[in-house]
Amino acid sequence: MVFTVMLSLPAASRDGHATAFHDALFTAVSAVCVTGLTTVSTALHWSFFGQLVILTGIFVGGLGILTLASLMSLMVSKRLGVRGKLIAQEAMNAGRLGEVGTLLRIVISTSVAIEAALALVMAPRFLVLGETLPQAIWHAAFYSISAFNNAGFTPHSDGVVPYEADLWILVPLMVGGFIGSLGFPVLMVLLATGFRFRKWTLHAKLTVQVSLLLLAAGAVLWGAMEWTNPATIGNMDVGDKITHSIFASVMTRSLGFNLVDMNSMHSSTMMLTDALMFVGGGSASTAGGIKVTTLAVMFLAIVAEARGDNDVKIYGRTIPQGTMRVAISVIMMGATLVMIATGLLLAISGQSLDRVLFETISAFATVGLSTGLSAELPPSGVYVLCAMMFFGRVGSITLAAALALRQRRQLYHYPEERPIIG
Amino acid sequence: MVFTVMLSLPAASRDGHATAFHDALFTAVSAVCVTGLTTVSTALHWSFFGQLVILTGIFVGGLGILTLASLMSLMVSKRLGVRGKLIAQEAMNAGRLGEVGTLLRIVISTSVAIEAALALVMAPRFLVLGETLPQAIWHAAFYSISAFNNAGFTPHSDGVVPYEADLWILVPLMVGGFIGSLGFPVLMVLLATGFRFRKWTLHAKLTVQVSLLLLAAGAVLWGAMEWTNPATIGNMDVGDKITHSIFASVMTRSLGFNLVDMNSMHSSTMMLTDALMFVGGGSASTAGGIKVTTLAVMFLAIVAEARGDNDVKIYGRTIPQGTMRVAISVIMMGATLVMIATGLLLAISGQSLDRVLFETISAFATVGLSTGLSAELPPSGVYVLCAMMFFGRVGSITLAAALALRQRRQLYHYPEERPIIG
Ligand SMILES: [K+]
Ligand SMILES: [K+]
């Protein structure tokens, strides 16, 4: 709310006039939820002060999410009994956590260290491109914070499109966004155990594997589907086509920068992007969506079913039934939210389903890729998208934590009876 | 395949020319899978012989599905151990089943009895409307078989639209379709125990309750969303509006007749219809979709999770974990199939997402409501829809049965470890 008020101030806008309430609210929510959708151009509408407010919103929002989610994971792990606690401590053992203060300190120091490293890589490039030193530092800082927190805001009016062949900029963005999307528990495991895969927690193994798999599959499919589309990458040389495909796939994990116009993509590519965005990134990360581990657990349950196993097993571990039910709840909640919001926005905007669905999922998964619909919506539609960003951001985290905390013991069981399925 | 060949014959078409292979194949698949989607008008394109072939296809297809699905449910129940077997026998106790012959006989006699009753109700109405006796009998037989088997084929070129205010016709159609959509196991329970709800099997309780719930919710929402749409029911009086709403809701369960043009509905209403069609009817019925019990089991799992229960409980029974995993598999398979087919058809047709998604889900759930896209598609698109109808029809039944049969005992368990979800 503070950010909304500050963005409403005349000083925040470039032309010195106060910004309309729904635009200020939308931008503030978008920044704090690290979404990156905008109703007004970040570069053209906001003054330096306004952009600073946005960047602070991203920084605070990103830290808040990381801390909140990590805290909740800790709380959940405290309820797991002795063995569960040991495993959870293993996941977090890098810092011998247990207190909020310690956790917060580790989150901040890790985030700032990664962001500083990214900024150091990018700043020289902006200097080379002819910017002044303060400008270069400002842009490098903005992009590194925006990338690591998966925010997708950009201080240039054309976004990252001018750098579409500039790997010096694109690679740090992709690496920062990807690392950020893995989530804090995974980063801790990586820092503590390095690349010794066998020592990782189950959560880290699943998150990294599924993220890489989605990244590769997304890039290959995106490239194949857009290969000959002259409105996007059809007329580029092979190297640029591959860069674009990989970049597009990373962005759905939920960074949200774009190199091509989303409206120019084939409808089928938009659907692919919808699906990738809906899945999103890792748990307790700045990425949104239903999370890659949720998808992994569902997939493993199906594999177990197909093999006729009673337990859902992977890497010598059994995934408990309760976890599976949390996964079902998160997916169903996500699908229901997206369906309701899409229905509302269809009625409000009168736009085609593919654009509305794209924007809704982009907001739900806090991705920020846009067909430009956000900027065209009347205030009522803007509020719907605000609500989607908010619920998409904190909804699944709190839902999952609340559910996991409510597990209770039973003293008796009813007899089993199975309804016929399918 | 026999039906495809027979429909390809010159004698089957009204103008005496052989029908193109993909049209004949599509119509045959649509009839045998009791879908009701068409690429050519049933009334205008086909001769009486052709229509008879279609009706025979519906009759044989409907019986085949009922028998196959009931058989598989029986096979599954045989694997359940003594208690499970007792419960399954209770579900089927009307006929002391156990042999294919007996089962088939019961299925046929029940189907024919219900179809005859429906035809007896409708035939006089067609006579009153000025048809000759043979015509009236033919139409009554066609509609009753088409309705009970949830096929949605119609022998009139305008479908049931001329009868849009004729409750004498609409009510038998709705009742027949709804009874057919409950599925054979539920019908048996109803015949055996009447309306004594407490004596029903869990499967019957869930199926009837969820079906009625979806029916009511669908009618209310459909009515509310289209109430003021002049292209559909906006200009009608209140009674007709209500009739239309209830009819539209029943049709998604998956009969597939239509009173209003699907293209005239709001996009949000199309999405509502998509969702209702995707769920479909009861297990081991002629209705398609992922089935109401699948939805019920998922919902109960979420409720159990929200309440912190370890067991998924309802009506004093526990739903086993295996059943939940079958439900997950069926839903994921359905969603994946719909997504792939929608992507393919978007690329093939270049049409808007809402129409393509609608037609794909209509084919998958063998509903047969149509925006007319089927008739516009090139042969490659027609084959995609054929495949969807086929997999939608037999896929979920066989998948669920195969999965349920593959349950196996385990001698050891791995330690539990829970990845972070959401
Ligand atoms: K984002
Ligand atoms: K049908």
C-alpha cells in the first residue's frame, strides 16, 4: 500500500501529474509481487523517483517472498517428527537456521551477493554501449535486481529488444532469472553441497531436474513452432533463432522479459507458453506458478500408478500421500482461479480467449509476459488482474503451508470403498 | 471400420455419390463413439440407408461401451480382495453377474427397455405435429436411441431447434440423456434399491449427487451469463429462458443437442460449457469426459487436505490412495490430450482459440456440441478430431482399468521425504 501511495504522487510520474489510482495500484502490486505486467510504460510514464520506488518494491517484494516461503517451509518441517526434521535441517544445514533473524540475514546476503555479481557483469557492457557511468550502474542494478527476483520490469521503453543479439546482456539475465527461479531451499543445498548430486535433498533434485527439462523442452518446442514465422524469428539466422528460443523458454520460468511481440506468435505457441508459465518455477522462489515440484509429484504419482506401485517412489525415497494431496490442491486452486479470472476478463474486455488466457496466466504465475491487454483494460479489469497477481503470489505458498500444517492424527479408520474412475 | 465402408457406399448418401473417405470415417467414428459431431449434415447428406447405418452405429457403440466399461469395472472389483468383492457384488447384485453373457443380456435389455419407453412417449407428439405413422416411429426411435446413448445425432436438418418450446419432446430427451449419463453400475443400483439413498453404493451416491450438482450449477450459471444476450435467449420470456438454461446444462453432461448457436454465446459461456463438457458424465456410461466420480474424488481429497485428515472420507467410507492416483492420471491424461489436440488444430485451422478449444473438448468428451468448426476443417484436422473422439471414448476407460489392475504388493518401503509444494 505504501508503494501505491508513493507511486500516486506527482513526483513519481514523468509529466508531474498524479497517476490514476488503478494504474498506481497495478504497478505497485506488479512490482511487489515481482510480476512485471504494466498498464503504463515503466520507462516513459515514471520519473527516476517512480522507477526507484518500483525497484525498491521489487527488492522488498522478492526478499519478502523468499523469507516468507522459507519460513513456512521451516514451520512445515517442524511438524514432521524427528526424521522429517532431520531431513529438513539437512536441506537448510548451510546456516543452522531456526530463527527468523538468521533466516532473513541469509536470504538478504545471498540475494544481494548474486545481484551484485550480475550487475558487475552487465555494467561494463552498458558503458561500452555509450552510456555514462551513473546510467550504466543504474541500468545494471535495475536489470540484475529485476532478473534475480524474476520481476521482468525494464527501465527501457523497448524493454530488452534492443539487446536481442547481445549475449553479454542476455546471458546474465537468463542465468540470474534461472537461479532465482530455483528457490531459496535449492540455493542453500547447492551452496552447501556443490554439484554432488547424490548429496542433494529430494526437493533440490526434483526442482533442478524438472526446471532443466522444462527449459530444454520449452526451447525446442518454441523454436520448432516459430521457426518459419516471419513475424517473430522466421527471417533470422540460425544462431539468433536458437538464442531467441532459449530466451523465450527461460522467460516463462517466470522472468517475463520478451524479445518478440507476444501477439505475433502463433496461437499454438501462445498455448505452449501458457502451459510453461502455469507451471512456473521452484518452491520458495521469486518465480510464480504452481511450481515445478508440484508438477513432478503429480507426474511421479502417475508413473507409480502406471507401474502398479503402492508407493510413489523416486531416488530411494517415498513421497507421502499428504504431499500428493497438497499438490492436487495447489493445481486445482490454480486452475480454478485462472478459469474464473479468464471468464471475468472475457466478459469485461470482449477480447479473444487466447489473449485473455495468456494475460491471466501471466498474472497468476507472476510472469509478466504480455500481449498488451493489461494496458487496454478498463479499471475493473485492472483490479481483476491485481487480484490474480496477489493470489497467485501468496495464495499457493500460504495454501500449501496451511494445508501441510493442518495434518492431524486419526484414531479410527472407515472401511475402504472405491468408486469407479474414468 | 465396417460402418466407415458402409457409409462410403453411394447408397448411403442422398445424392447417390460416394462420400469422401474422411467424411465417412468421421461420421462412423462419431456414431460409434456416440459423439454427435458431424462434418456433413445428417439430415441432408445421408439417405435413409445412411441414417440407418448411423443409428445402428450409435446403438452398437453405446452397448459396446456399456458392456466394456461394466466388464472392466467387474474385473477391477475381482482384484479387490474379499471385502472389495462383496462391495462390488453389492453394486451389481441385481443380476448375480459374473459371466459376460449375462452382463451383455442385462445391458441390452435395460437399454432397449428405456429406449422403447422414451420412444413411446415421443412418437405421439410427432404424430400430433402432422407426421405420418412410419415417420413418427422412425423419428421417435432415432431420438430415443440418440438420447439414451448420449449420441446427439439428429435426423432433422435444424436439429431440435424447431422443438425449442416443445416440452413434450425436450423433457424425454433430457431425462433419457441424463439417465444414460449416470452409467450402468448406477442404474443397476437404482433398480435394485430404488430411492433408498442409504443402501446405495458409494459410487452411486457420488455419481448421482455430483451429476445433479453440476446440472443445477450449470443451468444457473448458463442462464445468468446468457440472460441478456439477444443472440441467444435475451429476447425470450422467462419460462423459455429457464427451459433453455436447463437444457443447455443437461446437454453438456454429454448429450450434445443444441437449441442456440454455439457461436452466439458469450466467450465466457463457452468456457463454462468447456468446463462442464470436460467433466462429462458417470463412469461406465455412454457419456464421455473425465467422469463425475473423478472430479468428486479430487474434490474430496482437497477437502480432506483442508481439514487436515489423513484419510479421504465420505459417507463412512475411506477412498483408497490408489483410486486417487487413478483419478489424477485420468485428469492429467485428459488435459494433456486436449492441449495437444488444441495446439494441432490451432496450427491446422488458424481459427480462434475459443472455437478450437470448444470443438476439441466436445470431441474428447464425446459431447457433440459444435461451433461448426468440424465441417470447416481440412482432412488433416478431421483426422485429429477422429483421434480425439476415439481416445476420449476408450482411452479413459481402459487407462483407468489397466491402472487399477496393475496394483501390486510391495515387500519394502523407502523412507519418506517430502519435497516442498506450492
Ligand atoms: K515476472
Ligand atoms: K454426444
